[in-house]
Amino acid sequence: MDSDLGQFRVTWIVSIPKDHPRYKSLMVREQLAEAVEKGLVNPTGLISHGRGEAFDYLMGERTLPPSLEAEKVAAAYLLRAKRPLVCVNGNAAALDAKNLIKLSESIPAPLEINIFHRTEERMELLISYMESQGCKEVLGRVPEERIPGLNHDRALCSKTLYDCDTILVPIEDGDRAEALVRMGKVVISIDINPISRTSKTATVPISDELTRALENIIRFIDELRGDEKEIDRVISSYDSDRNRKELLKEISSYLESSC
């Protein structure tokens, strides 16, 4: 990055008052822009984030009750899993590496990097970044298997991913989510867009901002741990189609009340 541009960005960030109504949003945007400059996030990831942020506006930038239910169900499935896995892409790592690591440790479950725009250099950057944030072991450096039905580098994965029974995929692509479901896996997605292909495909689609979702799942894991009867009840009472329809009703009600 040009030194003058870098100084401009530092000055701009410092100048953002903390009582600005969009303070958090502006800081996250700067965080992602910096991640692009470091090579962690592909530039197209900024477009993806903007689309998700738009849906967060429609939700009032809060966790809606159906999302909270889905987060509790996600925690139950992760606790029930025999071979759980947390899968991370560039945007997710840049947005909240700390909580992704905390979640993987709380389950516990391995953490693997998988990215759409894959190069060895970028994979190494992301793995090294997650390790610098405290992750003891990051999978994905050397692919050992391929996800069936994907003719793209997104199909490359570790044997751990190939064999897992439950996988959490924040900010996932729809075709890969579909492929993972076809493999018979419980797929838990965090995609703030409730009408995306990922949300329609996942076993447990969570439509919420990433940090809010991760913090809620971690809290529910602590609450549910060891209570097998409650874990069974939470899972058996959940219906993803019903949940998404309720979420869309909540969004519609919020929009009507905002007029």
C-alpha cells in the first residue's frame, strides 16, 4: 500500500467518533479493506460483505428471535456431533478470527481454511493469520481429498473435512453448501441473507451478523453441554423452512414499523 494512502487511512480511522451511529459498521469496513491490502481477503469479498450488511439493516442490526433459535440448534448439533468441523474463508477470518477460534475450542472441533480464490500464497497467509490469533492447529494447507460434485478449487479439502459429520460454514457459497449436504453432512451456515442458496440448502441456516451469531452459539454450547435431553429436544423441535419463513415475517414487520 502506498505510504500516503496508508497514512490517510490511519488518519480517517482515528477521526471516526465512537458515538457515530455507524461507528461499528465503518470500523468493520476498514478492517476488511486492510485485510484486502494484506492479501487475506479477495477484493470481491468487499462486495459480498456489503450485500450482507444490507440485509442486517433490514433486520434492524440485531439478532431476531428465529435467528436465535437457529443458533441454539447449531450449538446442539455441534455438541451432538462425533466429528465436527469449523470451516473458515477469508471474509470470516478477517471479520472475527477470535470468536471462530473460541468456538472451535469450545466444541471442541478442528478449524480448516477453505477459500474460493485459492492460491498457495493466500492459503498460507490465512493459515498464518489464524495461528497468529491463537489457533493451535489450522487445517487446509495440504489438500488430501475433493468434495464430490464441485469442479473448482473449493472442492479441495482435508481428510478431516471429508470425513466430518457436522460442519459450520460461515459466509459460504451455495454450490459448496449443496455439495456438503449431498455428502450427508449436517451443514450449519452463517449467511445473513435468508433467501440465499446457502440458507435454503443448509441443515441449520443462521441469518445473523457473524460476531453476534458466533457469540450466541458459544453461549448456547456452554448452556447445553451435558444436557442430552435438552439437546434432543432442541434439535427435534426445529424446522429450517418454518424458521426461515418466521424470519422473513420478522423482517417484513420491522420494515412496516419503520415506515
